[in-house]
Amino acid sequence: MSSTDLQPLVSLLDTVLGNRAGSTARTTIANLALQLAGSGLLPAEMIYPASWAALLTIAGTRNGQGAEVIESDAGTHLAATSTGYNGASVPNAGRYTWNSSWSRWVRIGSSGLASVLAALETVPTSEEYETTDDTIKWAFSDGLGRILFSSADFDKPALTSEIYESTDPENSVVFVDEAGRVLAKVGGGDELPADTGPSEETIAARGSKTTLGARLDVSIDAAGWPIDYEWGSWYLRETRMRLRCLKRAEVMKFGIAILGDSWSHNAGRWSGAVAEALTAEYGSYGSGWIGFGYPNTSTQLRNGSVLTGLYSTTVPSGAWTSTYYTADTADAALLTSSSAGANLQVSGPAADTTFLLHYVGTADGVVRYRWNGGAWSANLALPDGSPAGTVRTVALTGKPAGAWTLQIEVVSGTVNLCGLTCSRDASGILVHKLAATGSHSGQWAALDATKWQAAYAALGQVNLGILMYGTNDQRSVFIPDFKANISTLIDRMRAVTPSTDILLVPACENGRTDNPRPMSQYIAAMHEVAATKKCAFLNLQPLFGEAYADYAPGSARPWFFSDTIHPDPPTGGRVIADAILRLLTQH
């Protein structure tokens, strides 16, 4: 075939030519599309239904399969949980993943279009700026940041043509540097400023360096934050005051709550070491939260108390069902039984005098309890509260002198147990470990706000909240949603106690090879939330190393466990504990 046989350039094709077994052959566009879809080269498994109602009629083909409902569906629905579509109200539009064990579509974030629109809202609109780097090249863009013209060597990914036309004639033309910062805006009769080079102020600011950027890079990161692993320690106001009073042996109580995932849930990693060190130095006034909702066979992985050496729980006897990181309780967990005789057991030291059982009531739930294997108490009804499903507490009395073992047994009906708090009338520190292994920030933010805050308030005084997230968010939560989730948790904690200090601690990078986003993005996002919400911030990354290879298993500094996801408790866990203790107790 010669070039003279070709028709003029067209926008659509009916057939295509290609090679088949060494010979030239023709096929239809439809057949080509089917071949590409079957090859795995195209994302054929992604589903794009017209509405949430349409998605509900489709069953996923594998765990983790994706779907996206477009923005035109403005409705809402109840989010998926392990028991049905009965969670918090969420928008229909957004991104979803198929949970095979639940056989349900789980909303994981906003749609791609929503993210783009949110990003466009941040396009600068100021009239004139001066670039801080006089080596940066220039380009024209319209008011929405689209490149209209660029110099031959302008380095802008995915834009290789020289001239682009704005699709909106009303948009002003702006003059931007390579980093997208607006230098000047052209609209109406405005004219571009003459290129007079860097100002005297810029020249003076860069000192002996060739550019201002070269001077600032050694002390300020790409997001504009000072290069330091600690930031905002001045926001730990309640912490500083209360620890100083305790240090002086003055009457004072200091309550701490730890929220997060498996990095914090395993008391042997860092949370237990921090609690032990603080209570040893400043005293203790109780157990902190003793959770029942995750009765793992491992004492470190069982919810239990953060002080595992003082307070122990046994694996429950009888038929129990665990609801994990979806329950509207303080630690997002719940233990349920309708089996008469099913029981659980907790042991602790002699000093405690007040014991509160936390539960979610039902119409017929009845339990009884006993101390140290003695006589059973009278039957104790656990009625529902208002609103229904809200955590309630009841005092367990009659503890004998000395160390104790408490046994709680189902008598009749359906019983929902959350956990136990033990306290005494003394100054000191009390630490609640509320983290849930396997959870991410979106699941915590999806809990019912009113019910969770009621459960959190039932813990009593909390003066410091430590939030450590990122590892599970990295696989499931987009950055804008991550920032929104962390902000939501902060708001809920402060809604209960407005003066609560907050310390944000993002995880450092792990060794998974299929992470869709680097942990550095979540670290920067949490730092931004810390500044916005006036929280302290602790960056673990520089304490572990520049990159994961610096502390991976088998490296010169093997601080991560062999699963490549978690810090190894005897090494990496101690690094975390040391960093948190230094930040809290700078004295």
C-alpha cells in the first residue's frame, strides 16, 4: 500500500491493520477492544455505574475490585458494615471497593472529579508574585492553571506541545513560574511586567547561595515546614502543666487516650512502654481502658489494658461474637453473647477501688459477676440507653481487699460488653489504649459521632489525645479524605473536652511494594492538619531513616518486623516510645 492510497486524516476508524502470525490482517475496532480488555492491559475490572442504585445490583468479582459512582448522583445511603448497609450516612457519589467477606461495596473516598475540583479551588488568584528562584523558567497559563504557551525547555510533565488554547475565553491569562506560582496576571488592559531579574531583596536573602531555594532547602522542606521531627510542642499546654504539678508531688490527674491502628494496638510495641514509663515516674490512678471487643489469644494483641503487666484478661469462655472497628464504642469494638453461662475474666492489683463496666444495652440482657471466685452478685440487667445503642456504664461493687480477679457471666438475653475501667482516688496518670489493629482513619471517622463521643466521655478525664495513623490509610484512603478524617477525630475529642491537647504521629514508610502512595504524603497531610488544628506533631521518618531500606529487616539497622509493615517491638517500638516520651516530658 502506498501513501497515496490513504484517505485524509479522520477522527474515527471502522477497522485497523495489524500483524497476525507474520501476515498483515484487518480487524474491527470492536474486536480490538475485546482483545485489549482480555489482555489485562486495560482496567477492565473497574466499574462505572450511573448511580449508587445501579452499583447495588452488581456483585464484585474479586476482593478489592474498584467502582466509582459519578458526581451526578447527589443522594446518600448508609455505609457498608460487616452486618449490612447500616453504617453512617455517606454520599452516593464516590469511589468504592468490593469487600468479599461482607459481599458489599465499601465507600473509600470522594470521586476523582471531586478531587480535581477541590484542587482547582486552590489555584492562586493574586495579581502579582515574585518567584523565589531566579533560575526557574516561565510560561503562560489561563486562570485555571492550564498551560497556554511554554518555552522550548519548560519542564511540565505531559505537556510537550508549544501552544494550548484555553477552553474558557473569560479566564484571564496569568504569568507563572515552573512551580505553578503566579507571577503576574493579564486581564483587560493589563500588561506583563518587564523581566528585570531578581529584586535586591531576593539577592540579599539568598546570601552566598546561587538561589534562594538553595539556601532555604537546608532548613525548610518542600511543604514549607521547618526541617525538624518535632513541631508544635507549645500546643501541649495541659500536658506541660499537669506533668509539672505531678513532678512537684501536687494533687493532679492526667488522662491520656491513644487512637490508631496496629502500631498502637499492640501494647508491646510502644504504647505499653510509654504508659509504663509515665506511671512509674508520675504515679498512676488506674488501669485505663480494658477492652473486651477483640479477644485475641495473644495478650499483646488482645484489646485489654495498655498495662499488660498489671491487668490481664483471659480469652472469653463460651459463645461470643466480636464486632471490630465498626462499633460505636470508645475503641470501635464490641463483644456480644446470647449464650447463658458465657463468661470472661479480668485481673488487677489491689489499689483500685472503683470499677465501671461499659456496655451497650439491650431489651433483655442480664449478667452477674463475682470477685476472686466467691459468691455471685445479684443478677444485673443491662438496659438500652437513649439514643438506642449508646454506651452506658454501671458500677461493679464489693471488691475484697487485695489483688482481684473479676468474672462476668451472661445470665440471659443478649449481652453487649465493651470494656472495664478501674480507678482509685489518687494523683497520677491513666492511659486509655483505644487503637484497633487493621483499622484506618476513615473507619474511625465513619462511626456515629454522637454515640462515639458518649462512649469517649464515659472514660472520664482525658487531657491528651495521641493519634497515630497512616499505615492502613496508605492502601485505602486518599490524601484529602485522610486530612478530613483526622480533623474529624480531633473535633470529636475536643467536643467532649475543649482543652484537650492533641499529638499527631504519622507512621514512617513501610516495606510494602504495592503502596499506591508514599507515606511522605500522609506525613505532610498530618503536619498540615496539626498546624490548622493547633496540635503538636511528631515525624517518625527521620528518626528511623531517610528511606525504608535504612531500617528494613536484614539491614544494618533492622528496626522493622519481618512482615515489613510494623516496627519490631524491641527496636523500632522503642524508638517510637523514646521519641514520644522525650516530647511529652521535656524537663
